[in-house]
Amino acid sequence: MEDLSLHILDIAENSINAGATKIVIRIAEDPGSDNYSLSVEDNGHGMDGGVLLKAEDPFFTYDGDKNKSKSKKQKKRFGLGIPLLKQAATECGGEFRLDSEPGKGTTLFASFRFGHIDRKPLGNIGATMLSMMCGHPEIRYVLFYDINGGPASGSSFHYGFDSDALKEALGETPVNLPEILLMVRDAINTAVMEGRDQTKTAIKSHNRV
Amino acid sequence: MQRLTIDDLKKIKERYEATFTLRHGNHRARVIIHMGTCGISAGARTVMSALVEALAENDVKDVIVTASGCAGFCSKEPMATVEITGQAPVKYCQLDAVKIKRIFTEHIMGGDAVQEYALVMGSENSY
Ligand SMILES: Nc1ncnc2c1ncn2[C@@H]1O[C@H](COP(=O)(O)OP(=O)(O)OP(=O)(O)O)[C@@H](O)[C@H]1O
Ligand SMILES: [Mg+2]
């Protein structure tokens, strides 16, 4: 996985597979405390203790009731998404947590040392939102993007996006029309760039944000 | 640089309301992009963005683009299944932005499957 926004897309796909109707993504860049964190919270069917323990294991995929008889699909497939992100976080001096409650939902948290040489850049988070809204437009997506510039910059930046607010503004017009999806992508990426300009974090981290 | 404004949304709404087709299900085609971990790490997001760009550039509103999980051919990702209404579905593999745009022009709009990129013809139940 090349960048963090691809990991986010991948983790959100788990939420979608778990039947979530709302997915909240939080991204926080905090170069002053050398921290980069992200979380994905959903209201899907969650995991019980056994699945939760194994979810961090590579080569585990649980297909639930879809495959009562351990079909060939379940044997062949293995889950890589969560282990890949966990590895990326721990390799960068960060933390990884997976919390879940059956019937309530799941929250995944991953952090990285902001300045760690192997910390992946965020990448095209706008395209991640486009992909999710295109693939599953019925779901509510909320994105929070925060930058704490730290003492060197003295400023912070907060951005929020809520697909339900957009849907309300659109009325009858579907949110997954191509030109709307492209606008969402570009608006989010523009906001990220503006935030970095304002807080000067791009310069500070040698454009590795 | 683009900013999402209420004015922009109004314009899109007006144009959409004048031409809507998708709402009543009479769409030209459905394209399913495979979005498992394997697909995403191989470039599925770029493929989806490129297809959405092609639709917007050509003002095509009667093609549904959606996402599904891993198709079980992880080494052949990124993959997409194109279902033209009334025809057998075609699964395409090892896609990128250029290939999906060609599929858009030749298959989705032109009606001729791009054999070079096709994996299986007409076996919609293998995923
Ligand atoms: N948000 C979630 N809600 C409920 N269950 C989840 C959630 N995320 C993961 N799981 C469970 O953990 C398993 C492992 O997830 P992981 O992303 O690592 O692999 P996968 O989604 O099965 O396959 P892959 O990501 O490789 O396509 C999933 O199969 C699912 O059973
Ligand atoms: Mg997964």
C-alpha cells in the first residue's frame, strides 16, 4: 500500500462489508509532537472477541454467515488489510488499536511518528473519498482533517466533510454523479493543501506530508 | 483550484434535473470495480477515478459505477466487471487509467469488448 489514504480506503471497505451505514474518518497531523494519527470508526456489525483477536493476524478472513460451510472462497482468501496497516504503524514507532463491539461497531486507530523516514505520505485522500462515495453512495461518510502546526508554526487547521450535508444541499440529485464526485475529490484535496500552507507543515517536513 | 460551492451544486442540480436518466433504472451499463485489499494496493482507486473522469468529461449519466470485494484473482488486480444492459458481463484485469478509458470508449460507449484486457467472457458467477 503506497500511501495512508489507500490504507484508509481499504479499512473503510471492511466497514462497508460489515454493513456500516456511517463511517467517520479522522486524520490528525501533529508535527510538533511528532505524531500522525488516523482512525476509522463505523457502526457496522462489529466483531466478537475471537474474531477481534484474529483480525490482526495475517491470513485470517472471517466471512461470517455468508459462508456457513467454509466454502472454497473462505479457504482461499486471507485478510491482509488490517495486518498491513498495523505493520506500517508499528514500523514507524506508532500505535495500533482495534476496538469492536458486536452489534455496535468498530473503531480502528493507527498512529505513526510524523517524521519517521518510513511513514507513508497521506496521498490522494480526495480520491479515497471519491472511491467510497462512488462505490457505496448510500453510506454517510464523515471526514475530519486536523493539523496542529505546533510551536514553530503557531497555527492549526481544521477541516470537516460530511456527505449527508452534501446530500441535503443536493436534494434529489444523486451524490454519485461523476461531476459531483470529482468536485468532492478536488475540494478535499484543496482543503488539505490549504491546511498545509497555512500551518507550513509541508515545508517543515520537506514535503513528506 | 476547485472549491465546492453552493452555486456549483445548484448548477449541477439544474443540469441533472433537465436530463435525469439514472433514477428510473434504465442505465446503459454497470461497472463494478473490485476493491479488496489486493485491488486497492494494485491501483483500483486510480482506475475508479479515471472512469469517473471519463464519464464526467463525456457527460455520461447513465452508467453506474460501483464497488465489490476481492474477486479471487488477486494477482490479476486491478479488475473491473462491465455489464452492458442486455449483454453478458465482461471481466477485465490488470487495469490502469489508460486501459479503463479505452474500455469506456470502445466497450461502454461503443459496444465492443476490449478482448486484449478481458479475463473471462460471460461468467458473472465466478466472484
Ligand atoms: N470494521 C469491521 N467490522 C467488522 N468486522 C471487521 C471489520 N474490519 C475487519 N473485520 C473482520 O476482520 C477480518 C480481517 O480483516 P482484513 O481487512 O485484515 O481482511 P479482509 O477484509 O478479510 O480481506 P482483505 O482486506 O485482504 O481484502 C475481516 O474478514 C472481518 O471479518
Ligand atoms: Mg479488508
